[in-house]
Amino acid sequence: MFGQTKKYFSLTFFMWFGLILSVLFSFIGHEIAIANSTNIIAQEAIDSTTQVTLLQAIALGFVQGATEFIPISSTAHLKAIPVFFGWGDPGVSFSAVIQLGSIAAVLSYFWSDLANIVRGMIKAIRTSDYDSQEFWMAVGIGVGSIPIIFFGLLLTIFEPAFYENTLRSMSSIAVISIIMAILLALAESMGNQKRTFKDLTVKDGILIGLAQAMAIVPGTSRSGSTMTAGLFSNLDRETAARYSFLLGIPAITAAGLVGLKDLISPIEGEAIAFVPLIGGLISSAVFSYIAIAWLLEFLKRRSTWVFVWYRLAFGVVILVAVALGWVK
């Protein structure tokens, strides 16, 4: 048992170490790029976000829904795709708010599971019988949500410029996407995938929650980091995905509500019209539901290798585009 626990913590440490290295690499590159212009960061923060039309919002809702629960990073695609199409960056707040559509989808899809967990938790508290799986599942989701909410709020409150101009840079997204592809490949190869949903423990919530906190960096993928940790913990693919979806509810909701606050009281460049926002939310909810259903069925029969190769290609294409000056 000690050896297994030590293995999990070592893998989690390895994932965080790789992420920190990539962030430092991106930060150093960003500092070199702006060394001759002291005002460029502030100017980019204003100019990089654009007004989103209804059709663009619906398209971005599709991107959000199609990528939020698939391990390829919705945040990275919400930044990269509009840039490639010449729409400009829709902004952090819009990207966060349309995640609420994904929350509506996951709540709808897993309503019976969530109801059982809540009922089991209430019953355990009333009867002082804390041996039920539902109770410990609720504890695991709650505890596992703390790291990403804590670090996410810490970053957005104290270092919003660093997040926007460095972590959300195209180069950073590309590098981190490639790193996470390699980690997912290792998890797919090393995990024995013998543990099911009934075998989940609070320890899984803590370890997978730590991995989920990596998703504050665009390109990591919240579902990607949690599914990777789940596979490293020997969960089968479907269980890793289902737990990833449930664990993401508090974190995605918190991010969406913070983004909604920023749109209600916008900073310069973050305002958006009401109709496009509603269009994006509805589109996000519909395509998120479809993506959840598709991925769970897909993982019953196939591995995650297709996502590994996609992430590698995605990162390489962005690096090439940046190097050739096709995108900023």
C-alpha cells in the first residue's frame, strides 16, 4: 500500500514538475520578446480581445462543448481557433462564462449519479454511518476541487496580467499541449485499468484533484490532466472519464461565475452583448452533452491514443504557425 501511494505521489510530482518547467520556459520567452517595449503587455491586453458576434459565439460554444470533456483542452482551442480564423481573442471572461453551458450539460447527464451521491451523503451524516461510498465520493469531489479553485483564484486575483499575456500565449499553449500528450501516453501505457467506479477513494480525489489544478494553465486540459492521473492510478478509462466529469463540476462552475462577474462589470475589452452570450451558452450546453455521451461510449471500446496524437499535432502546428509569423 505504501509503495502504491508513493508511486501516485511521484507521478503527480512529475506532472507538476513538467508543467512548472513549461511555464518558466514560456515566461522567459515572453520576457525576451517584450524586452524592447515596456508598454506592449498593457496594449495587448486591450487590443487582443474583440467583440463576439452571434454566429461566432455559437461556433465558440461548439468548440467549448466539443473540447471541454475530451482531453484536448477547451481553453487552448477557445484561444487558438478564433486567432487562426482572424476573429481575435474572445477574452478570458467570455471563455469562462460559456463553460456554464458545459456545467448544465454535465449536471443533466449525471443527474441520477449526483442525486445518489447527495442522498447518500445526507443519510450518512444523519445516521453517523460514514462507510457509504456515496459519502466518501462527495468528500473526494469536495476535497479534490480545493486545489484548482485555490490556485485559480490566487492567479486571477494577484497575477491576471501574467495569466493573460504569458500562460495564454500561443507558444505556451503549444508547449504545454505537447507535454500533456506525452504524459497521457505514459498513463495509457503504464496503467493496468483494473479499478472501477466502485473502487474510488478519497485518496483518488486528492491526487486527481492535484492533477486537476494543473488546468489553470491553458493547454493542459482539465479533463486531460484528471484522466491522465486516473489512468496512472489504474482506473479503467470510462471510470477515469466519469470521475473527471464529476470532479470538474465545482471548478468549472467557479470559473464560469467569476467570468460572469467580469462581464457584468467588465474591464476594457471584456464586454460582450447579451444575445451572443446566450447563443454561446446554449451551443456550449448542447455540444457538451453530445461530447460527454460520445466520449463515455468511445472509451468503453478504445484507448486514449487518438487524443495523444491529436494533442501532439495541435502543439506542433501552433509552434510552426508562431515561428512562421502566421499568428502572434
